[in-house]
Amino acid sequence: MPDQEVVLITGTRTGIGRFLAEHFVSRGALVEGCSRNPPDWSLEGYTHHCLDVADEGAVRAMFVDIQKRHGRLDVLINNAGIASMNHILLTPLATLEKIMATNLYGTFLMCREAVKLMQRHRYGRIVNLSTVAVNMRLEGEAAYAASKSAVVTFSQILAKEVAPFGITCNVVAPTPIETDLIRHVPEEKIRRIVESQAIKRAGTFEDVANVVDFFVKKESSFITGQVITLGGIL
């Protein structure tokens, strides 16, 4: 594998995605990123694509572009995600459809197209993001947790399917981190989540990057289908 990795990260406009883009660029990687809207920042070594991860045509076009410019893809990190934190009686079907489209369908499409490119070189690392809401069965987050639970099951089956191609697929499930995703969650709810953790503090971007770094290392070729949940939530 060439020294300069080609890394694709979804949802890079803000938050964890932006941090990971900057993180991998600082490591010398060629980073591709995407989001529905353009970012208000730029970075040498980073290329942005404006698209909806659930738009199959747009996703395929992005991978064609990556193939033309780089000839390969080494790492895929599916970070893009949306949530709606309401009681089920206050959750319209349209909200569920949007959550599933971004969190599950988007992850599926990105993984499928990435594997097509990765298998040509018999190498690849895929990391999908889940959430502690799955393990904790948090009330008010049925739709969000269900979508991320589906991502976990999908990832574990995908890990089996792509192992013969030299590709691994793993999952990291962050605890609450100061991002747009939890901006409207009551502070009391965040406090209760943190208090239920073995390590009683909020998560950081660095915590997520640490696990991602472990999963994408060349030396992690024997690690696949695993879920690491941060903070000591079991």
C-alpha cells in the first residue's frame, strides 16, 4: 500500500467529521470529505464533495471521481448522522425516514461503493459510527438508536463478507460530545448519561480519533466486526 493513504470521511462540515478530516490531513493522508452543505473552511490535502449520503447517484459519482484522481481508497469513515430526540408519540414517520436514510442507507451506500474500490487492491479499512444510545436504550431516542443499532448489525455482517478481500469493518460508539447532534438535548439528560458511565466525563474528538486510529492501522488486519463503546458503557 502506498505511504500516502486515501481517506474518505462523511459528514465533515462540522464536529467529529471536521476534526477527523484535519486529523488525517495532519498525518499526511489525502482526505476526501462530504456533506450536504459546503464547509466554511478549507485545508490543503482535503477535497470536499457536496452531496446527500443517501443519494445513490451522487455517491456513485463521488467514487468515480475518487477513482479517477487517486486510483484507490484505503480508509472509509462513516461519520455522517442525524438524530431526532422525541417521544415516539411525537415522532412523525417522515422523521424516521430521514434518520434511516442518512444513518443507515447512507452508511450502506458508502460501504458498498467503497468495497468495490478497495477490493481491487485487496486492502481496506472501514469504520462506522454508532452511539451509546444503542446500549443504554435511551428513552426519547427510539428512531435514532434503532438506526444506529442497524448500523452495528450491518457492520458486523459486512465484516464477514469483505474479510476475503483484505478489508476490515469496525464500529466506534461515542458518548455525548459537544456537537450539533446534541445541541438541543437537555443538560440534565447529558448529565445522567455521563453519570452512568464508568468514566464520568463527556467524550472528546480526540477520544473518537484514538479508536479510529487503532481500527485503521495496517497492523489491525486481524481486528474486524468489533464495536468499541466509549466511556465504559456496556
